[in-house]
Amino acid sequence: MEGSQGLRFAANISDGFLFSEVNFLQRFKAAKDSGFSGVECAFPASVTLDSFVSAQKAAGIQHVHLNLPAGDWAAGERGIAANPAKVKEFQESVETGVKYANALGCTRVHALAGVVSEACDKEQWTRTFVENLKWAADQLSKEGILLLIEPISTIPGYFLQHQEQALDILHKVGHSNLKLQFDIYHAQRMDGNLCDFMSKNIHSIVFPEQCFC
């Protein structure tokens, strides 16, 4: 959907967002019929890759952004990238994400950090997050896929909530294939001062294809 200033919007077709009145595979066509040229979604664990790709191609729509597999969602996991006990699982999730992204022609993937409890060692989680992101950014760069992290304000206990925290992670990782996905909604809720932050850090951030969700 083209805005008056030429902005590009992508529909978030994850469960609970746009076009939830139809089943997941029908949302590609619903987005296209509504004027969108691109979609994004969380990892579609409930559908096969073949059916996912078939629905996208039949609708003739781009897939601009995909979350990596985020652990056991039903059990409350919201990502595994920072969890010290999930390093092997995270590496496997990157391999799966590459397979899906390449099949969909998607060039951006998001690694969700995970939910941390008060009892957890947050410094250890930070170290794990940094090392996992270094490895993943390197692997994904070979595939032409950009790795993203995003502070999220709406998940209780989410490890990555603040923009400055994310910039610190980017600095520690030090890889050109890792960027901060700057979601204006979450940024304003947690930190505010959007214009100043964007002007100072514009080279470190990407916007989620102006994802409409």
C-alpha cells in the first residue's frame, strides 16, 4: 500500500493481527486484495513450508520480514536467542529460518531474545545473546539475509525492552549484518524522545518495512 509520501506498508498477518478472520494461508491473498504489496509474520509453526510458499506465490505478494522460530510459544517462550540453555536450539532455529527465508525470498529475519525471570543471571543472558547474534549474523550474511533485533514493550519479562540496551548489544556484537529494528510504538512506550534517537542512530536502525500491524 503506497502512502502519500511513498511509504511502503507491509501487513502483519500473524495470529491476532491483520486478517485474523480468515485462516493463516488465506491472509496472503487478503493482504494483496487490500492493496498491500508485502507481508510479515511470526514463524508459522502450524503450516508446512510448501503450503506457506504456495500461498505467498498464489497471492503474488512479497514476504519482507520473518521471525525466527521462537521456542515453545504455548509454554510461554517468546524467543530463545539470549537463553543460555538454548544455544543449540537457537542455532537450529537459524538454520530453519534460512530455509524458510530463502524459499520465500525474504531478506530480513528477527531473532527474539526471550523472556527472563528475576532469578536469572542477566549478565549471562547478555553474553549469550551477543555470542549467538555474532554467530547468526555471520551465517545469515552468507545467505544475503539481514539479522534484526527489536526491543518489545508488550511482552512481560522480555529480555530486550529498551533502545539503548539494543544499541549496546549491537556495539558488543560489532557485525554489519545486525541491525536494530526500530518499532516506533515500542520505542515511544519504553523510551520516548523518538526524533532525537533516530537522528543520532539512523545508521544502526532499520524500519520494519513500515510494517502495518
